[in-house]
Amino acid sequence: MSENSETSRLYDLIGRLSRLCGTSGDEGDVREFIKTQLPADCEVSTDSIGNLIVFRKGSKTPKNKIMFCAHMDEVGFIITDIVSDGRLKFAPVGGISPSVVFGRRVVLKSGRVGVIAAKPIHHLHGDDDDKQPKIEDLSIDIGAADKEEAEKLAERGEYCYFDGAYEEFGEGFIKGKALDDRVGCAIMLMMLNGELPYDTWFVFTVQEEIGTRGAACAAYNVKPDIAVVLETTTACDIPGSEEEKTVCRLGSGVVVSFMDRSTIYDRELYRLGRDAAEKAGVKHQTKSLVAGGNDSGALHKAVGGIRTMALSVPTRYLHSPACVMKKEDTQATLAAARAVIDRLAVL
């Protein structure tokens, strides 16, 4: 596959994955799509919690059992109640700030469109107009006249999603919903459909956004010696951010993490990741702040301990309808993931 055709393939996959809906506990559509993109020589299974576990033989058998993982789920909403005037009350599934919710177009699992509504500004009094609405104060307007009509169109326990279109814009930027972590899934599919120097396991995990639950189960199912998490991580390189709180920057390459809020990464693997990227000519960076977390938090302390590293794509506006990243960073993360396999296999 030529460089141009591989690049086109990568962004086609990211776009198609971004458009799918699959919040925590509802990853089925994402899982089924990924299955259609796997090469025929893979061994494929789905465990009881919903992780998609894929094994593919490479050119050699490694000394260490290597597992790459990326999560299929996205943040979203679940309907909790239907009130008398036909509005839907909801709860977030995963960490969502109210600041990215109000006025957003959303889509119910059934396909019904809605808009997230709050108290009108002209009804606010006193200090109310200085307050950010809380999630529990918001509701979804699906155009129903009353509760009776709404109950025919939606049900309690139904999932609901941001409706954020995938687009390429500016000079090498992409945006869309659920790029956290469909980009990691796309990178693993690219690896699976290319040449593998060593036998490798790939796990597309579930329920990362509500506590890395799928990864905890996957660790016991696969029992790897070394796990590599392919993720996104917060980039705050935007106006108004203090320099030391930018975390990482778009355009500065793959992020190799040394620590976040749930993991202190294996020191040797941290250095190995940076060195492998350097020698492969891949642009790389690390975080300037201990922030965030990912499936590593569950993996590194499972099955007696698993050596873990994380390679991430810097991303603005995570957990919103419009995550933003640069193409060059995505390609750098794919290149870094490929570069580390040879070294991890023989550590």
C-alpha cells in the first residue's frame, strides 16, 4: 500500500468510526463494524463484557506477549425520565461538562433527533445568570407535545448521543465526535491490515469512559506481558490556557506518557517509546501536566501486574461533539506504535 493510499485509508476509517454511536455499554455497532475490517487470518472472539479480542500471527514469535488496546466506547447520555411537558431528563454516561452540552443537537438510539435545553436566559434572576447549568437542570426537547406523546417516541434507559459531524478543515485538522478513542481503533486496524513483525494481540475494549471496566476484563483474558494503550489525550494549546497547563500540543507529534491520574508508566517502556520514535524519525512529545487517564489504569495492576505504556494523539475539546486533532499527530502515533513492536517483543 502506498503512503498516500495508506493515509487515505486511515482517515476513511477514522471518519466511519467517528460517525458510529457506541457509548459505554452500547458498543455493538462499533464492534460489528470493526469485525468487517479485520483480515481473514485473524483469530477473533468477544468476551462476556463485550471486548473484541483479536490475535494475528506475525513473522516471528515474540519473547514477550504483546497486547495493544484502544476503547470502542464514547461519552454520551442515557434517558432517565420523561416529564409532563414531553421533555426527556437524562444522565451523562462518562465525564461530560455541562458547558459543552446546552443547545447541542443529539440523536437517540432510535434515530429520533433532539436538542438539549435549559432554563431560558430571560427567566434567570439574581445570581442565576452567573451560574453554569448543572446536568440535572437540563433536558432534551424532542418536539413532543406532552408526556404521552414523548413516551411513544423515547423510553427510559435509551441511549442518546452527540450529533457531531466528522470533517476535515483548516490546514490538516480533523474534527468529530468520539475521536476519543475511535482514532485508536483505526490505528489498530491499520496495524492489523499491515505486516506484523511478531505475533500480536489487539483488544478493542468497552466501558473505558465509566471506569476502564473492559480493560480490566481483557487483562485477565489475554494475560499479556506488555500492554500498549493507543489513546487520545487532552491538548489545551488554546487561547486563555497557561503555558504550563497546555498538557500537550497539536502538531508536536505522538504523546508518550510518563504519568497520568491513574498510572505511573513503566519507566523503561516510557524511555523505549521515546527512543523508538526518535530513531524512526517520528515527532514526539510528553505531557507538561499530570492529567487524565485511560485503560492503562486497569491494565497495569491486573493479573499480578502488566508492564504498560501509552501512546496518544493530542486532542482538543475531548468529550464534546467536536474533538479536534491534527492529521500529522495521528500518523505519528501509528508510526510510533509500529516502531515499538520490535523492541517490546525481545525485552
